[in-house]
Amino acid sequence: MTDLRDVQSEQRFEQGFADADGEMRRVWADYAVQGDTRAILHVEADPALRGSGASGQFMQALAEHARAEGLKLQPVCGYAVAWLKRHRDYHDVVV
């Protein structure tokens, strides 16, 4: 796993994970900037990572990043909405 990156020029958070064969693959979230809020528009994992738990690990890293940076997350994507509802310990970063 690599550290979460904020690729501001693409308005995308991304993180790398090793697949079952050891190849690095990505999970990413496209976002829109609204002041200190990041509207999470779409979360996607490389197909080789699906079912591995990488998307959940990514969302946890994203929520921790938001907390550390003083950002708020506004989940729009269904996956982000569901994950943040299931993980109430990150309610402080959700708009």
C-alpha cells in the first residue's frame, strides 16, 4: 500500500495497493472543491482490487486525511455515502 495522495490538478485522491499478484493498482476518488469541503463524486477501484478490502482502506485513509487537514467530506457517490454511514467514528469529517 502507498500513502494517500491528493492530486489537486486532477481533483482526485488516489492510493496504491498491491493486487493478488503483487502488482500495484489504484483506488481513487474524484472530488469537487467547495471551500474546505471535498464533495466525493466517484470512488473506484482497479478491477483487480475489487473484493480485497482496498476501497474500505482507501476510504479510511481519506477520512483520516480530511481530519488531519481540517477538511470536510460531502459524500455524493453511493459507495462513499454507505461507507461513511457505517463508520460513525468519522462523522466529524462529514458535512
